[in-house]
Amino acid sequence: MYTETDLHLSIKNLAEEDRPREKLLLKGRQALSDAELIALLIGSGTPKMSAITVAQLLLNAANNQLNTLAGFSIKDLKQIQGIGDAKAVTITAALELGRRRKLQETKEKVRITCSKDIYELLSEHLLDLNHEELWIVLLNRGNQVLGTEKVSMGGMTGTVADPKIIFKKALEKNACSIILSHNHPSGNVKPSQADISLTKKVKAAGQFMELPVLDHLIFGNEKYFSFADEGIL
């Protein structure tokens, strides 16, 4: 078994791409930088670059934001020198495991009190996507969450939402009110004319069916726009 002195000596004698492994053993996972952790995932670099250098190139491409990196496709990852199919798949799998860990966390029945509650509830579904999706939150009379449902999925610039599907799902859950939410892959959270039109249409239908629409959130990159907060619902 290594002593602490042995590990210090081994780190000095190892190639750069192997050092994060020993550093983790010596100091724990928290001591490693993002680049070092990614270097452990990819395992090796190229004849001219260490694994850490390749990892840093990857982070640079994502503006050093792990949330941005999580949105990269296999094709995007392979644009980085030193990243091939196997390494791209490994990185994607690691990021997906992190996302699924969040999904499996035990949650108490959530009560919605403000737009931030909605953002936290749906972040795991609507962040890091390269296409648009529309989700609804279904609430009881106490504004507790009965469920969340994906209503539609589109492309980079839009998705089509059918109010009939929205209210069908709400009635199936015996919801008393609903919240709309969708993402903008561009990161720009300003509502488009189509977003405003959809909100008005669903709100009007909800009033007729006594199923009020409480809010509509647009997700960007770690930010959001709330129709209710802005007073335009």
C-alpha cells in the first residue's frame, strides 16, 4: 500500500496524463480540477498532447461551463482534437449519469410558490437540450405538483403545442391549474411572438375550462423568463 510520501514521489515520476489518478488517490476527488476529472475519463491524450491538455481544449470549447458541455452532442465532442468515438461516448455517458442521479433523488411533494420553484422543478428536463421541448406542470388546489408532462418536442427554433393535448393531460390528472414551460436552445429567454400567442390561446382555453394557467417559463442557459413575473400572462 502507498504511503503519502510514496504517492508524492510517484506523482513526480509519472507522465502528466497519469497524475490526476494519483492526485485523486492522495487528496480525494474534490482536489481535482474539471480538466483533471475529464482527463481521467478520457484516459489518454495524443502523441503531442496530454490528456489534461485535450480536456482543457474541450472545456475551452464549452467556455469552461460544465452545463454547456453537457449539451454537446457526440459530433460536437469529436470536433476537439484528441477526442474520438470512444472518448466522446465516455464523456457523454458520465454526464448522463450525473443527470440521472438528479432524477433519482427522492423528492417530497413539491408546492409551487414562485417562478423559481418551477425552474428548479423542471431544470433537469429542460436544461442542456439542443432542441425545444414544451412541458407542463399540473397542480392541485394547494398548488402542489401532481405531475410534470412533456407535451411536445421540436427542433432548434421551435416546437408545436396543441392545447387539446395540454388539457387532456390536465384532466387525466384531475389538475386544478397548469403551468407551461419550454426551453430556448439559443439561451435567449425573450419570448417570441409565437410564445406569446400560444400563452394567450392556452390561457383563454383554461379560463373556459376552469383550469387556469398560472405561468409560462422560458428556459435559457441557467436563466429563465416568467410571464407571470413580468405581468404579461
